Amino acid sequence: MLPAASSPTVLAHLLRPQGRKGELLAELLTDFPDRFTTRADLHLVPPGFEGELSTARKIRVASSWLPVGKNKGRIVLKFEGVESISDAESLAGLDVVIPEEERVALPEGSAYVSDLVGCMVFNRETPIGEVAGVDFPTSSDGVRLDDVPSLIEVRSPEGTEILVPFVKAFLESIDLHERRIVFNLPEGLVDVNR
């Protein structure tokens, strides 16, 4: 059993209108973009929302598609009842979320970013700090780079940020029950990335 999360799971962050009929371009934060149109439990909330979803705006996705070109790696969402550019503008900046219990079960060895945040990170037995987030590398125009590893943002006890490559070659173990991630990092990597 995983530890209780204090906030819902974010699937997308709405960026701006994309079209004239209420469509929105969104930063895609899930590996399951095909599930947007089948979900009945989507809500719109401001970033960092930690309240009860019963107080949030419930929404349905009428259609979605993955754009190509400069917006590759993002998603376009068309919500029911959002029919104009001005309707879409009013939603820009919000997050599309689901309750934690509605998340897709992940394969062995995978984890949700929200489960990693708050875990203590160790380099072998030496504590480094606490996971503050995960950076997904993007190009200068915001397209996620699939061939570049993600970086775990670790906040040291002194308050400095340390970026740790989240790659299997360095990862020894993730124990979500104990809230502990252990790496076997090359000598000097922590100091270079501090």
C-alpha cells in the first residue's frame, strides 16, 4: 500500500487556447493520453491544489489529439461546454487532475512523480536530501525530449537544489513505503550538480 497523497494526480497543465472552438493546448503529464476522453472523474484546479475535489470544477473531455511539429509532446484538449477562445482563455493555467484512487496501475519498477515527491534520497548510505520534483527535459520550444533522462530535483538539508539523473544505471532501489530512494552515483556527481 502506498502512502496517502495530499493532492490529486495532475494529468495535464493547460497552457493556452489552440483553435477557435474552445480547444486548449496542454503540457502532457501522463503516459496515458488516450484515456482523457473515457474518464468521468476529471477536474480543473489551480496548480498546487490540495483541497477536496468535490469543491473543484468537474469537466469532461469531448476530444483530444496529439499535435505534431513545434507542439509535439503536448496534447490538445476539447472540453464539453467550452466553445470559444474566451472560454478557453479563462481555463489557461489550470491543471487537469484525477483523484489518486483513479490512477492507472503502473508496471513494476515505475512510479508516479507525486509518489516520489517527499522521498528521502541517498547516495548509497549517505543522505542527499528530499525529492522536490522531477524535471522532464524539453527543447527550447517546450517539446519534451524522450531520449534525454529526467532529473530528480533534490532539496538538500541546507536548502540547495541538487539534480540527480533518474536513470536505471544509477538507481539501486525505490521504497515508497519507507519513502526512500537509493542511488549509486558516480564519484563527484552530487557536488557537480549542486
